[in-house]
Amino acid sequence: MALSLYNSLSRRLEVFEPEHPPVVRVYGCGPTIYGRAHIGNFRTFIAYDLLHRVLARKGWDVRFVVNFTDVDDKTIEGAAGADSSLSEYTEPFGNAFLDDVQTLGVVSFHATPRATDYVGDMVEWIRKLEERGLAYQAEDGSVYFRISSFPAYGRLSGSRVDGETGRSRIDADDYDKDDVRDFVLWKASRELDRKVGAVWDSPWGPGRPGWHLECSVLSIGALGNTLDIHMGGEDLLFPHHENEIAQSEGVTGETFARFWLHTKHLRVEGQKMSKSLGNTYTVEQLMEMGHSPAAIRHLLISAQYRKELNFTFEGLEGSARAVERLVALHRRLHEEAEAHDDADPTGLEALAESAVADFDAGLDDDLNSSEAMAALFVFLKETNAALDRSKGMARPEELEAARGALASMDSVLGILELALAESSVDDDLAAWVEDLIRQRAEARAGRDWDRADEIRDALTARGIVLEDTAQGTRWKQG
Ligand code: AMP
Ligand code: ZN
């Protein structure tokens, strides 16, 4: 079936086909690495991952590029505040982002270019814009894009400009320009930039690239003049994406991105996420509170990317229960159900087939992950019921079909795979602890107290607390 995506450019659902199959070129605006990304950011990055997996499921060769914004006002201010250089300051946040996406089971991106590695290309880009009469240097030394010379400006955002989130970025760019709409391409260096080493040479004097330019140059550099899909959070539609189009098409004269996808912002406990409300949780914080990556991923995927999604701890617990039900079904199909050639038919094959068809239809409908998830949970319920009826017995090919359907649906959702990986780590730990407890009991029986203490210390070092009871030794993770 065909994949339909809501294209913010045409403002309607369109059937998606790559321009040059089998290759699909996708770019998503990445993190600004001035702090650890929060779960709101991960709603967007998990939506990237879902798109990535859905495109790959269609058999296409997906090139998914996500940039790191490692030079902009926020990174520079952060570095100055921490008294470090820009690169020293941003590096750990870039690494933390890569750790977090791995923790949440995000498929590796094709490339994650850092803006500061491509400043030479950005300078070259501005030179071309200048040649075409689309850029000018103002008195303060900064270079601006001249919007009045680019008639197509505004095609993406139209009259739907959401100034609220865009404005702070505009104000930050508000140096000394001819027209208030013009945006900065090259910022003449200031004291703060010099302090953190955010200064590069250019034909217009020392300075640094503007934030919007980074994405045009990095995406085109990695993927070519025309992207099949460009994605980002809804706050980026204006002015960031509008400006990306102007800068890119201003140089290449070709369509910059055929499809534009925008994710809706995650809310937390019904509120906008903000530092002052203290509701900007990171993946690390949630895990320290005992929540699992599989549950976080489940929650973030539970609503379609364009629909309202409210993060609550109650919802996260509901997600944890949903994950447990998936793991239980997986175990039942792999370990408990019995294959019998002469068992009565259970109907599992038909259930599997219709579940996968409904699941794919959901995703084809503009990545509707909640429809897809509903198909998965109908399958879960009906499969359990069919196994109950047949007392856990089914023909081998039926069990195989059910296992295949579960694996196939999860290859897109990526929830069960995370949960199983986590529980296998738990299983390994449990086996290790129990082996040591046995050795300790032997040492104590042989009155080898030194060895017994040594074992207890080794367990303590791994955060394992032992409790000796009349029924034997119990353990827990402290
Ligand atoms: P930033 O690190 O602020 O540049 O943002 C990285 C990505 O996360 C961008 O695509 C943003 O639009 C997106 N984003 C930021 N806040 C949220 C949120 N609350 N919900 C969903 N996406 C967000
Ligand atoms: Zn961008």
C-alpha cells in the first residue's frame, strides 16, 4: 500500500514516493548541543526513527541525516558561562545525545554532521548568495539574506506564521539590517564569540555562521540539492525552515525539499515544557527514577506525530504495563506455547495476517502510530485468547505466523526489542549474582570467612545488597 504523508508545504496528505528510488534522502533538524536533550526533543527524534523504519520497511535505501547545532547563541552563551571553549562545552552534550538515542533504540543515522566542521562550506554558500544579489553586508559587518529579492519567501509558512517560538530566534539575529524580515547568514564576531573561540575568517571579516544556514549547507552537503523529506519540530516551520528554503533555493535554483513534516510539541502534565516549571525531564533522569527506555519509547510513540501528546507519569506507568504485556506475549509464543502437528486449528495465522495488514495501514496513514499500536494490541488480546482456548497448543506453522507478526510489527515500533534487551541484561545480572551467592554459601560452610567477605564486597561494588534470612540469602539492587 502507498505511504501518505502530510506535507506542510502543500498543507495536505500526499502519496510519498522517493524522487530517485530506491534511495530516500531525509534530513531532520538535530539537537542544539548546549544541554542534555529532553523528552520533548525525543518525541521529535523518535518520530524521525519511526519514519526511518517505515521507509526502510518499504524496501527503500534510507539516508537519514541529522545535524548537531554546535554553534549558535545558546551554545556560545553556555560555553562562556562555563568558562570553556565552544568545542569543549558542546562535545559531551553531543555524546550524550548519541547515548540517549541508542538507549531509546533509535536506528543509527546515516550521518550526524556538526556545524562547526563545515564553516568553510557555509562561507562559500554565502558568497554564492551574494553573487546572486541575495545577500548583503550591513554596517556592523554581519551578512544578511535579502528577503525582498526572493519572491518565493513565505511559501511554506504562508499566513500561519507562529511567531511565538520563532521570535526569540529572530530577536537573537536582530543586528543591523535593511529590512526587519531579513535574517542573518554571517554574524560579525563579538567579544563573547572570541572568548569561547567561536570565530572563523571570512571575506566579510571574522565571525560565525547564522543558525539557519547550518541546516541548508549540512543537508545539501550530505544529500544533494533536493531532499525527499525534511523534518523537524513544529516550532521550526517559521522562520527556520522558511529561511532554509530561501538560502538553499537561492543558490541551487532547485526544489530544496519535496516533503516537509512537522512534529507537534510534547506537553508535560498538561503544560508547556520549560526550565522554570521544572518539567524538562531527560531520558537519564527518567531512568534514574526507575522508568525503562521501552516504556518511554512506547509513550512517545503512542500518539501520531502530529497529534497532541501529553506526557504524564501515570501515562508512563500505563506504558510500562503495555510493554509488560508485549513481553509476556513474546515469552508465551516462544517459551510456553506448545507446537503440536495435530493440534486443533487456533486461527492464529489469520489473526497474524490481518493484524499486520491493519498495522501497516495505520502507518501508511501519515505514520499513524496510535492506529498501528491499536492493531498490535488487538492482536495481543486475540492471540492470548486463542492460546487460552487451545490450552497453549497450536500447530507449528500457526505459532510461527504469530511470532513472525509480533516481530514484524515490533521491527517498526522498536519497543519489544528494547524491553527484551533490558531484560536479558537483568537475566545476566541475576545469573551472576546467584552464582556468587552459591559460592559464598560454600565458603561459609567451609568457614572460609575471608572468601565470603570478598564475595560480599564484590556484590556491594555492583550495588547488590544481600540479606541473610532463615530461608536463605536474598538480594536486591540497592
Ligand atoms: P533544539 O535542541 O531546541 O534545537 O531542538 C531539537 C529538536 O527538538 C527540534 O526539531 C525541535 O523542534 C524539537 N523540539 C523541541 N522541543 C520539543 C517538544 N517539547 N516536543 C517535541 N519536539 C520538540
Ligand atoms: Zn534545521
